[in-house]
Amino acid sequence: MIKSYKLRRNISNGIIYAILTILSIIWLLPLVWIVMTSFRGEQQVYINYIIPKTWTFDNYVRLFTDTGIMNYPKWFMNTLIVSICTCVISTISVLMVSYTFSRLRFKSRKAIMNVGMILGMFPGFMTMIAVYYLLKAMNLTRSLVALIIVYSAAAALGYFISKGFFDTVPRALDEAATIDGATKNQIFWKIILPMSKPIVVYTVLTSFIAPWTDFILARIIMGDAIDQYTMAVGLWKMVDKDFIDRFFLQFCAGAVLVAIPITALFLKMQKFYVEGVTGGAVKG
């Protein structure tokens, strides 16, 4: 009986591991391909083999030196500026709104939370045409300011995870601080926030990744202002039919460099990221 159970368990585990291995290969293959292609010496766009015959760093060098048409360094700085500004504004607004809904009790609190939840269910691109014409009326299109406004404006709607985390922080801390004469503002900034590193890191990561990788809104807002492109739009421009023959290998190199900051940041902060998600999932 025991041997039969162990045999079934081993077979089941073997099937599961085999499926996971196949899925991992499928998931990793495009990543490995684009990394190898970024070091490829052959300049042809289409080849009938995967592993390059010659290896070179020239594709990365040209990415930062051949900036006459495709100014990758400029796009990188544009994206970095937008992501940092958005990250700061979004993180502060999300944490403040989350703490407010978690701790304060006021009229229409439930109604506002429900409205926020409903609005959060709609993807942002559904309103991109209306957003574009509003920005155009304010003469803000084709500018980094427009992107920062768009990415930051609705950030507070993503308060659910943060609110769940703050719900797990004992209210006794607030009560003790109130007795000592602290205001709600002081309690949030000086007591609760320093204790909430996991959810702060989680919010920072999600707020930074969104503008760093977004394409749709950036493409609509920037139009043909190529100097104001973010990296996502710029890389898309590199593989346009008019430029792909010249910039395809630089596109691969740029795609690899795009992933490095996010990957490094996530690996460094993944412990707190997981703690923030699991802590915020206790109470929604």
C-alpha cells in the first residue's frame, strides 16, 4: 500500500516537473534569443540559425553613439525621469489614501471605496482618447509632464493592497500616540510608515515599473515627437519597416538594457515585495 502510494506520488511529481520544465523553456527561450542576438556580429535581420557565428559588443556601443535618428540615451533619460517622478507621486498618494481608508471613519467612506474599486476595474487605455484631447486642450501633449500627470493621476485607485497591510498594523499604536499628543499626520509619517517597509517597497516597485514599461499611453501622447519618446516607444520605432534593417540589432541590445534596472531592483527588493503582497492580502 505504501509502495503503491509512493509510486503514484513519484509519477505525479515527475509529470508536474516535466510540465514545469517545458513551460520554463518556452518562457526563457525568447529571452535567451534576444540576449544572444544583441551580441550578434552578423548584420542581417533574418537568419536561419539561433546561436550567432560571431560575437560583438558593437551593437551596444552603437546604441549610445549612433544617436542621429534613434537617440536611445535621450529615451533612457526621458523614461527614467518620468518613472522616478511618477514613482514618488504615486507612492505618496497610494500610501496616504490607504492609511486614510484603513484608520479614519467618515461619512461616505464605504461608498468612495466602492467607487474606487469599480473605476479600478476599467483598463486605462479605455480613456486614452479622452485623456489625449484633455491634454491637448491644456497644450500638454508631447511632453514628459503629460506622462507624469497621466501615470500619477489615478494611482490612488490602487490602494487595496496597501490598505490591507495597514489593517494588520495594531491600532493600539495610533491610540498610544494620540494619548501622547501626536496628530494623525505625525502618526502616519513618524510611526506607521517607518514600520511599513514591505508595503512601501511594494508600492515603489509597482509605481516605478508601470511607466517604465508602458507603451500605449506614451505612444498616443507623444505622437511623432521622437525626442520625447520613452524607451518602449523608441524601441518600437526601431523595428518600424523603415528602420528595422538598420536598427534591429540595436533594438535587441536596447531591449536587454531596458530589463536590467527592473530586474536588479526586483531581485534586491523581492523579500519586501513578497512581504508587502502577503501582508496586504490578509485584509482587503
